[in-house]
Amino acid sequence: MLKEYDIIAIGTGSAMNIISAVTGSQPDLKIAVIDKDRPGGICLTKGCIPTKILLYPAEIIRIVERAKLFGINIEIKDIGFKKIMERMRDIIGHDIKNIEEGLSNAKELDYYQAIAEFIAPYTLKVGKEKIKGKMILLCTGSKPKIPPIKGLDKVNYHTSDSILEISTLPKTFCIIGGGYIAAEYGHFFSAMGSEVTILGRNPQFLPQEEPEVSNLAKRKLEKHMKIITGAEVQEVRKEATGKIKVIAVEKASKETIEVVADEILVATGRSSNSDILHPEKAGIETDEHGWIKVNDFLETSQPNIWAFGDATGKYLFKHVANYESIIVYYNAFKNAREKVDYHAVPHAVFTEPEIAAVGMTENEAVEKFGKDNILIGFQRFEDTAKGIAMAAKDFFVKLILHQETSEILGAHIIGPSASVLIQEVINLMYTHDRSILPLRIGMHIHPALNEVVDRAAGNLMPVDHYHLFLHHYSLQ
């Protein structure tokens, strides 16, 4: 028998923002919620939240290690890796259980904990049942991308999913990949005491960041781990000792690199879940990588089927999915025609040092507006009173502005509390004129770390002049 619903939501992450709003205002609607995994979405179950629970102890360790700079002699006698991992699992497990109980006991919806796949337009097979929806919300998340490396299928390797389940600290740890996930897990495991090697195929570590940010991050992180860039992993194989050998070739020199580790983590990005969903059977278009295509209103090629979050492959951040859920809610249920606006999508990398960015890179701004129309604001943490107090050496704020309008085009920060400091810029980028002027006019507490953002806004220079600055400070 075919069950029919007014709304079907696939995924229990940001899609639940919409379901919560709809059930509160339209309680008579018949709703189905489907998730093949533990409920709560990738952010709670496998991503941002568990990793940040792990990274905070790593942050404490690095702070303790730096304490001697300030005349404080502290010795770390023991790091309870198992306890740190169990604490993380207990915290997220409690939240997952609450969500699962709420969904299972909800009278206003049917909860299916099973794989969903389209078998026809607006029609899905869920487990052994078939259901049909007038409106469908696709917030299906993503999965770890596994590269076609020789021998990988013959060894035990971790992804960002499975690494959360370990309880024994590996003495040696190799990470394949040089992006956000690699950086954060490299920071975590090195702080815990592992000997970490990162193998990134891109010539730039953290390739999404500004080159000067990436260079400084690499330099700082290399105090605690080995980071090799421009390395193409060719093969992995299990050694007689039980360890895993990773064989890579350095692209520039063609030299062979061999890393032997107790455990390896494959952190080479994320890929679409559409191979499970089979959207093509519903007439839903996808791109060449399987990501679901949407228009500016987040509607798919089928009317009343909406996709957002990781499902579209655009910006794989929880805060973006939450924003997109608001756009879908107004367009799908309030008859609005709100377009998505990605001009100021922020992100942070919770390493030591912390990194945060929003908006355009310098190259993007120059390409769009021309070099002569761009000003760069720059300030080092160590040139502020609070930065001196913290011994925050080499870290900086970079702002990218339009010369004529004072519009903020982008911002990039590396240093303590970067994810907090950047919010001062983000908020201005969501005002009508996106001007830097309120930041300059606004009174900043002295001495506080936020002065570094204020001073960057007051230290503006042409692009060429800025690059002379970079050369002077050896940041290029």
C-alpha cells in the first residue's frame, strides 16, 4: 500500500528547522521524516560538534605548553585519550538519543529510520514501504570521498566517520589530504601525542585559504607534525608488522615518499549521497559529481522538491544549511521568492593557530573589480597591547575592501580567537551598504584583542603595497 504525505523530509539535520516550524503552524499536515543514520545530521553525529569537543582539550594542551613563556611552569603528566574520546561520544550520544526519542514518539509525523530511494517522481521506497509526497525536502548530507588509491581497499583505514569510534591513541598517524579535516585532526592527534604526517596533493596546505594564511598555518603547525604538500599518494599496503605504509610521489621533484603509520585517515573531501537516493528516477537533475542541482530559490528541477545543505555540494557548512533552510521555508510555505545570497559565507578552521575567513579572496576581488579598485587592510596581533600580552607572534588580520565605496569584500584572520574576531566583519557584510565605516567609528575596548580588527581597517593600502608588507614580514 502506498502511503501519501503532504511533506517528506529526507535527513534530520537542518531539514528539522523547517519541520519544526511547519508542525507548529500547520498541525494537520501529514509529515514523514526519513534518515538512514542516527538522527541529528552530520554536524551532530559525525562532524562539527564531535570534532570541536575533541579539539578543545587539544587547545588546552597547547596553552599549557606555552605557559612557560609567561613564567608559569606546568607539566602535563598524562593525557587520557580514551576519556577524551568517551566524553565526546557521551555528549553527542545523549543529544542523539533525545532526538531519536522525540522523533519516534512524535504524533505529528512518521519517522522512518531506513534508506530512502526514489522509484518514481515524488515516490520513494523506504525500507520495505513505498511512500509519496506532495512536497519533498532533500537535506541528505554527504559522505567521505574515497580516492582510487591502489591497495586502499585491502587495508583498514579511517574516515572522518570512523575515526570518532577509536579509543586507543595511535603512536604514528598518517593523514591523506591537506584540507580542513586533515588540519583539524592533525592538530588533535599531535596534541594528544601521536607522531602525525599529513600528505596533501595540492601544492598549498589548506588550499581554500589565502596563501599567506596557509603558509603561516603550515609553519606553525609543523612545530608539532610533518606536513608534506604537492604529494600524490600512489599506493598503500599493509606491512608484516601490522603497520600501514603509504607511498606517495612528490609532484615537483618526482621523489618517492614513504610513510609508515599505525593508523591512516583518508581526509580528501566529501562526495554526494545521490548514488543511494537515485534522484534521476524522480526526474531530479544532478551535476557530473552527483550533487543535486537547484535554482536560486533552492528548488530542484522538479517543482515542490527542494534541496539544501550538503546535498547541493555548494558550501558544506552547518551554518549555511541552517540559512538555506530559512530560504526554503519562506519559498515553499510562505509563497516567497527569496534568492539565496552567498556573498558572505564564513568558515573557521579550529587548529592552533585558529583560522577564519569570510567573503572574497584577494584574487577573486582583483579579478572582479580590478587591482586599482581594491584596498587591503592589514594588522599583526603582536602590534596591539593584548597581542603583546598574549605573545601572539606573526598572526594577522587581512581585510579586502572596495576603494571607492568602502564595502567589505572579504576578511581573513589567523591567530587566537579568529572565529570570534571575524564576526565583527561578518555582521557588517550583512548591512545594506556593507561598509567598513561602523567598525572604524565604533568604540573598541582597550586593551582587547578586537583592536586588531579595528586597526586593520585603519591600515589600508593598495594591493602592491600590501605585497611589499608580506615580503617584509616573510609571510609570502
